[in-house]
Amino acid sequence: MEGWQLVCAWMVLAVCVDYSLADCKWKEKGITVKEGEVVGFIPKKKFTPQKIKICEKSGKLKYIPETDAPGYNIGCNGCKWQGKVLCSGEMVEDLHSWWFESQCSGGG
């Protein structure tokens, strides 16, 4: 193989690997999540189902109905708390509960 052919082959390989690894950038938390992981929620409204923000094969975050992704995982091994995603170990103040602080413990 000549030099330019080798460079072209490496470029094609790099693009294919990049598209096969469908990770998404989660800007709010400054981390990368894997394909199929959920990073947000929109509550159910009168005529629309609850939606989740999920990392898709394209490497983009997209809102879809929760029913379209049964058994999903929450990104960063996190927890759902009042419609938000908390990463594992993250603490929040909840002044409406008697213990005032809650901590996400690995998806629990």
C-alpha cells in the first residue's frame, strides 16, 4: 500500500469506530454516557406520555416516550429524584423531608 492509501484506510477505520461507539456528551453534567442510558425526564401531561432523554445510536440525546425504552438504565449509574437524574454519590437537600438530605447510591 502506498502512503496515501494507508492514510485513507486509517481515516475510514477511525470514522467507522467513531460511529459504532454511540456515546453521547451530557453537557449538563460534563460527562459521556453510553447508548441507551437516560439523562433526563419530562413529566406526563394531560395528552402526552412521560418522556425520557436517552442516548441514541446516532450519538445524540433525544426525547422519546418512556414506553419506547422499557428497562432503561439511568446514566452515570444514577437515580431518578423528583424528575431529575442524580449521579451515584450525588447529594441533594430536600427541605420537605425530615432528614433534609438524600444521596443517590448506585441506581437505587
